[in-house]
Amino acid sequence: MFVNNCGNTVVSYIIHFLIGESNAEKWQRLIGYTADQREFHQYGIVIVPASSICFPTSAPAENDMPALPLTDIEGVPLLFGRPVVEWAGETLVVYADIIASSFFLLSRYEEMRRRGVRDRYGRFPGKESLPCKAGFIHRPVVDEYGRLLRGWLRRTGVDVPEPEPGIRKIWLTHDVDEPFFCRTFRNVLREAVKGAGIGKAWRLFKGPLEADPFYTFPWIVEQDNRLQKAVGRHRCEPLFFIKGGGRTKQDRPVYNLHSADMQSLLAISRTEQVGIGLHSSYSAGKNPVRIAAEKERLQKATGMKIHDNRHHYLSLCEPEDCSWLERAGITDDFTMGYADVAGFRLGTCRPVRWINPATRSVSSLTLHPLTVMDVSLSDPRYMHLAYDEALEYCLQLFDRVARSAGELVLLWHNNTVTGERTFLTSATWHRKLYETLIQELAKQ
Ligand SMILES: [Zn+2]
């Protein structure tokens, strides 16, 4: 499906992805990726490789890490090559290597090459990433390369259209880390030990589920329904990511999927048509062989076939670990954002096949880039923004997604929208921000 004259599947897929799904079949054969001048005449456009990063090799490719400061082409940062476009006879020859640049970003090549750079949870820090250091984490530059490539195709006389601007799809996702604040006897003891008031804890334990401060799901569903109604169900899908296991401190509380309270939450998801995905545990982030068992447990408890995933703590640490998602029968993953900075970790805001940077192969797993996670904006260790700054930053990202006709993936937790400080966040404005963002998106 993704084979053009280059004979290299990953290069063909990237060309296909850059042109855009609807037009790719028609035009991808016009584009060559070669430095061999004798072959130039076979193509309408030739992109000249400036790095061997896309080609299978047993050792790290030469010239495989872009040097800062980057140059740019027509205002778009360029990772490899020179901003030179010139005619050779009837062929437009492009020395800006947007193929290698796209591969570097889409495959998380940098994370594979810099294994020693990880945070305390084993994750590659966004602030260490090239897009952050070069100042373009807020731009989906791979999609901008697509716009350049379509422009060059038009220069060769091909009538390739630009996609209609607008957000194609909005995923409203909610990771269920801690669904209830005080609903077990253990929770009551915890509060008593803290000296937080055993009377109040006992009342929450014995009272109705709706009085529990972390049980904000009815409010979340109300917001999500409002947006679905405004933009249409096909354009807006809510998802709850629910845990199916976990053994480390970071995985606590481990909740009982069969408890009456959990069954109430699952009942909401059924009646309100909220999708359920697996929230793979932090343990599974460290040891991805566990993903399959956790998925199995969640499927049994919900009676549903699970095919979506997001890792707790976004702890899908190594690029190659995605292969374990595939093996577990996951078809769609929503983990691909940096915890410490919101933006475009994969350089795109469109769903993209996972590219294995080690084998240079294209898989059947689809990655849905995570645009914004609530705590990335507010956490003092991360972006540490005030409400107004967070709102402005989010709207800027929304605008970028709309310009690229991409997808928006929002992640808001049930225990950040309580309006109070919680373990997860000291910012009390996440409820207000989510409500405002939903209103803004309803106008789209
Ligand atoms: Zn989580």
C-alpha cells in the first residue's frame, strides 16, 4: 500500500502521510527520494536525502542528530538538509530533507538515541527534546512539511488541493487514576491518620457516591455531551481510560473493577456512550509484557472488547515498547504527549501509524497525538502557567490543529476538576478551564 518508486516502505509511508490520505494514492509516485542525479528525470519532485536515518542499518546512521540552531525553509524549521529548491530540467529538486526530518519526529528517533536521558519516572523529558530546545513544540511541523510538499507539487503542475481547515476530530479523554476520594474503609483510616476529620470521612464513606469529591464524572459527561451536541457525535468522542492492574506505588490506589461504585461509573459510560480504553499501569510502562494481562482483566470486568490505550504517567518509556501494544491487540494509542510540556511530541496533530525507529518499519498501530494534559499546564515542575496563560496556550494549540485539519486530544482527570487542591494538582482552576475550552470548541 505504501510502496512508491523508492522501494522503502517507511519513506513511502512518510510521503503518503505528508501529502495527506485523500490525495496520496494519486500523487506519491511523482515524488522520489534519491541523491542519484541519473534518476531525477523519473520524478516530478526529488527530495535529496541529507541523512541516512530512514534507511535500515545495524549501527546508528551517520548525520542522524540535527545540529542547533536549525535552519528553516519557508518559515518551517528544518532538521536535515538545506533550504534550497531548484529545477533540474522538468524536475523540482528539493535539498530540504523533509522525509528524514519527519522520520526523526514521528518515530521518536531522538528518544531511542538518547537512552540515558530520562526523568525519575523513566520518561524522556519534553524539555530535553529537540522540538522544545529549537522552540517549535507548539507547532505540528510535520503537517507544515505536508503543506510545503503540496505547494511544490502544484509548482510542477499537479492540482493537489489543501485540506479544508478545521479540527477534524476531538477526543475528550479522562484517565481514571483515582475515581473516588473516600469510598472504602481503608480510605477512612487514611483520613483518620492524616487527622483530616474522621466524621467527614465516615459520612463520605457511608453517603451517596455523588457526594464524593473525586466522583466528578457526571459533571465531566455533561461538559462532553454539550460539545458533542454542538459539533456532532462523529466529530467528538469521549473516552474513559480505566486501569486493569498495577503493582507499584505510582499505581495506587488499585481499585476493584467489580465494586458497586466502579459498576456505577461503568454504567454511566454505557448509558452516555463514553468509550472505555485501557489505562496501562505504571508497572506495565516499566514491563510492557504486562499490558496484555491488564487488558484481559479490563475486558472481563466490562464485558467489552478493548482496543484503545493510554499509559498511566504517560510511561510508555521506550519507542520500541509500542510493539507490546500491538501484541496485546491494541489498535489505537493516546499516550503520545510529553508530561512536562503540552504540544506536538510526534510533530503532527494527525493520527499516524507507529514507526519503529530501530527497524524502520511501519506498524498497524495508530498513534493519536495527545495535545494537552491538564497537569502539564499547571504543575510547578512542568509548565507552571497561571489560568490566563494556560487558556491562551491551549487556544494557540487548537488553532494550530485547525490549520492542519488535525485531531485534538484533551486529557482532563476527574480529580483535577474538583475545584480544590488535590494530590494531582495544586491549581484550583482546571474545572473552569475545561468548561471554557469546551465552550470555545463548541464554536468550531
Ligand atoms: Zn493515570
